[in-house]
Amino acid sequence: MNLGIIDVREWQTMVDFRTGRKAQVLKQNHLINAISHLLRMHPYPGDIDPSSNAWVTDVALDLNSIYHPDFIFLTYAQPFFTSVFQHLNNEEWQAIITSVTNEVNRFIALSGFVPVIVGSGRTTPLQGEIDLSSLQGLANCGGMGPTYAGLYYPSKEDLTQLQDDERVEMIIPRHQLIDEWGGNADFTSRLPEYLLSAGQGYTFRGIGNMPRILYRINGKDKQIPVKAPFGAKSITEIAPMIKKILPDHRVALIMVEGIGCEDFPFAYEQCDNTFSWHTYGTGDDQYLALTSGKHLPFHPFPPGHKYYRDDCEDKPYPYSGIYRYMPDNVIGADTSIKSAAVGSRSILTHVASGADISVECFARALYNYGSMAVLNNLLD
């Protein structure tokens, strides 16, 4: 059984992570007790709280002492969340970079892991929103400041309007995406009729957007910084290279969100952050490309898909967002190694890591509900 432990400070509960229903754990063991205690000892401060960086490091060090993994995946998301949802001056931004740098360095110094540190790319000031709500067809967006959107059942007037809008960078029909990209059956079956790409600094407004005010959005960086004991020309080369050195080294893959090459505080090499003409932004596509070594078309969810089609009362993995199954080609899913993950990015920490044990914030759209641990196949 995959066990979820949810801690909301006042109480904890355990759930069968696949069904979401309350779990009846008849026999407690040392590992369950240790992870439950870990959650109680480290309440999550919040997505834009600067101390969330220290939270990741503190929890990761404790989890390392409990489980001694060969591979650990860490996500420091506070720089991204804060830059997107708060107006920051340069002094405040530099303080955020200093905070996350200190916490990454503290983990490396105290844990002994070989670090592979990746910056997800910069954010850029929001120039404006492309409002798709007036179209006759259905425009589907999602996430925080989406730069891609799916278009369904458009009229001729819709297509003309979008083609005349200089803020819309590309309008790609479904058949062209399949011809150029291919992909697995899940991916191609969910492709929209048209995929829209926004120009630099612009975001789409349509079904699925979060209502919060945005100050910055994904910068669509084609190159991202990577500090590693190996060279990686593409984001999809990182996972295979980590797997290659894991037999001889304990490795920490560390994602620092919202920071690009110009602000990356470590010595680095530039790494390609694209597939075809598509640029990865901080989120699902980039995380899975990083941890699986597979590009976008080999994962189940294309940009702009109808996410609500997969939602129902008995959906598997209800605490994993849109995911109906856990990826099995990511680094932590390798059963020959012991793996762990800790992060201030909810859902993606456990989904993209595939780790034996994941501890992450239980937060949605900045609402802080507590923290959550996932134990994968450790209780059978």
C-alpha cells in the first residue's frame, strides 16, 4: 500500500494514497512513527514565507537521518512563488537568493550528497493578459500565469482574431503537433485542437486560471543553469547522468525555482530547456523532463488539455492533482536504490521524484493546509 500521512498541525490522518480514503494501519512500525513525528516537528511556514527554504533543508536533513537514501530530490519553490505573487524590489529579491543559497549550501555541507543543482529559469514582469473568454470556442488554460493554452471548437472569427493579435506568438493545429512531436497515446489523445503560445511577458486568461494577482510570469528561458559533476547539454540528459553515477555516489538533485542564469548563485553550465519550439516553464512539464530524461510528448498531459475530463469522484491519487497514476520512469522509482524527496512545491515533489518517501507542503494556490508525507510500497 502507498500510505499518505497528512499533518494540519492540530491533527494527523493516514490515507491510502491511491484511493484517498482513510487507511487502517493495523500495525504501526518505526518508519511510520518516525515520519509522523517529523511532520509534527516541522510545520510548513507557507509558500512565500522566507523560512520555507529552511524548512526544506531541516526536513531533508532529518529525513536523511531516518532513511539514509541513495538519492534525494529537493525543491525550493519560495523564490518562484514570491516573485510571481509579490512586488519585489532588487534588495528584496537579492535577500531571497541569499536565503535559498544558504539553505542549499547548508544541506550539502551537512549531508554529504553529491549535488546536482538546477535553476528552473527566471520570471519576467507581466506585460499583460490575453483574454480568451470572449471567444466562441473553448479556451483552456491552467496554472500560474500560463503561457500556453488549448483551444477547442474555434470559429473562423476566433482564429482570425487570434492571428491578428500580436501578443499571440503561435497557433499550432493538433495534426501539426502530432506530425512534429509524436508522443505516447495518453499525450496525443489529450492534445487540444489548437495549441496557443503567448509572446514574451504575456499570459493567457481563460478556463482554469487562478484568480490571484500576478506580478511576474515564467520567463521562457531557453537556457537554464545547472551545477553538476557532469556536463548536460539538455534538460533530459540530467536524469540519465545521475543514474549513471548513483552506484558510486549518493546524489541530491536540487531544483531551485524562479532563478535563471543571471541570478544563479553557484558556478554553472548552461543547459537547453526546450523541446522543438516549446520552452519549458517552471511546472509539470519541466519537472518530469528533468527527473525522467523524457521530453514532453512522452508524458500524459500536454499544455492546454481538458484537465477536467480526468476528474471524478473515484479518481485515483486524489492528492496528486491531475495525475491518475505515478510515473514509473523517474529517478526515484528505481527499486534498486533508496530514494527520498522533500519540497516546498506541492504535488510535483512526490510525482516527479517517484521517491520511496516524500515530504512536501500540503498547499494549494498559496493556501497552506499543512504538510504531507507519501510512503511508497514500504509497508507491504
